[in-house]
Amino acid sequence: MPNPVRRTPVAGPLEEREESLSQMAYNDLLDRLIKREIPVGSVLQERRLAEALAISRTPVRDALNRLESEGFITRKSGGVLVVKEFSTRELIETLHVRQVLEMEGVRLATGRIPPAELDEAEVAIRALLAADEPSAEEDWEVDSRVHRMIAEKSGNAVLAKHIHDLRVKTHMFNMDRVPERFEIGHREHLAIIEALRRGDRDAARAGIQAHIENVKLSIIEKLRII
């Protein structure tokens, strides 16, 4: 008799709904962590979060497990989950890895980004710089647009995902901490875009390297003063 064919189980409607709710819970909690709506040191209780999100505890548990594995929250004695406070050392190490990955990302992306997309990113930056009182959210959106464009056009999905995840972590570090970087940082973005427009791979890599290094130095200086 022929061997029976093994079929991969297909998720049913219930499993798909739970997965969707888990993603929703993850996105909501991560957004609150980034915006500091849930402060550092806060205890995260599965039941209360489920009630606040109006969903069952299972997707909330999945979301908390994911946030723990990604290093945004930590488990204390007794299994209590709390919002993690990142150390200066972890900040510097994270920025260093970002620097290495984004330099490779821009190297791969040079020559692969359509001129129209570069133009749109530049228009967004200049509009932000011309705004009277741009919000932190608007700043992050434009900043993310530039870095995401480069990472995605690298053609390496794994690289792009790592860059995205590390950027989220460093965003939690420097939210509202270094306002003096606002204009300077976006001017650096414009220089990187110009290098990409010229197809100058070396200048684009140097631009990304200097951009992230300057972020790191600014935060170190701010922490030193504090």
C-alpha cells in the first residue's frame, strides 16, 4: 500500500481569530510602551489588560510572551511581568548593531530605490521641517519612512526586519530626550537621500554611519548631564 500523504494542518477560523487578536493586542501594547503610556516599572496583569482591550486572556498572554521575548518587558520573581527599563549600555549596544545593519542596508539599497520614492521622502522631510510645531509622532513617522524605505529596498527581508525591531527599541530610548536632534537629524536624512539619488554608495553608507553615531553621541551627552 502507498504511504499516506501527510497534510499540514490548516488553521481553522477559531485559530485565525485568536492569531489576529494576539497581533492586535501586541500592536496596542507595543504602541503604549513606545509612547510611555505604560511607564517603566509598571506591572502588567494579564487579566486587567484583557479587560481593557475587551478580549480574552489567551491573545493577551501571547502578546505578552512576544514582548518578553523581544526584550520590552521582563519577568520578575514570582512570574510578575513589568515594563523593562533599558540601561545606557544596552542603548549603546543596540545603536551599534543598528549602525552596522543600516550601513549594509543602504549599501544594498543604493541604485534600487525609484527616484519618485526618494522625491516623496524628501518632500515629507521638508514639510516636517517647515511645520510650526511638529509632534513627536509626526517626527517618528517621517523618520521611519526614510529608514524603512532604505531597509526594504535592500532586498533582504531578514535584514529589514532586524532594522525595524532595533529602531523600535531605540525609539523607546530617545523619545523626547534629544529635541536638538530634530532638525539636524532630518538634514542628515536629506544628505543620505541626495547620495542615494546620485547612486553614491560610499556617501550613503557614510551618511547612515554618521547619522546613527550622532544619535548615539547626543543621547550619551544628555545622560551624562542628567
